[in-house]
Amino acid sequence: MLHWALIFLVVSIIAGVFGFTGISAATAGIAKVLFFIAIAIFLIFLVLALMGGALVL
């Protein structure tokens, strides 16, 4: 997921350099959404791992 966020960020930067501001804004928005989804999934798995580790002990 972070890989796709990075790809969209690079596309956004390249589109901004060439003056395609609409495409740049759209891909930056997509990259931001993917980044926050990846962070949310990471936090969910972190909490699950901590809870699962506590059950083992």
C-alpha cells in the first residue's frame, strides 16, 4: 500500500513540474488517502499483535 502511495506521489510531483495542476492535485489526494489507509492498517495489526502476544504470556 505504501508502494502505491509513493508511486502516486512521484506522479503528482512530475505532473506538477510539467504544469498539469489538475492531475497533480488528484494524484496527491490519492497518495494521501493511501498513506492514511496504510497507517490505519499498520496500527490495527500492531494492536492485534500486542494483544496476541499478551495472550501467549
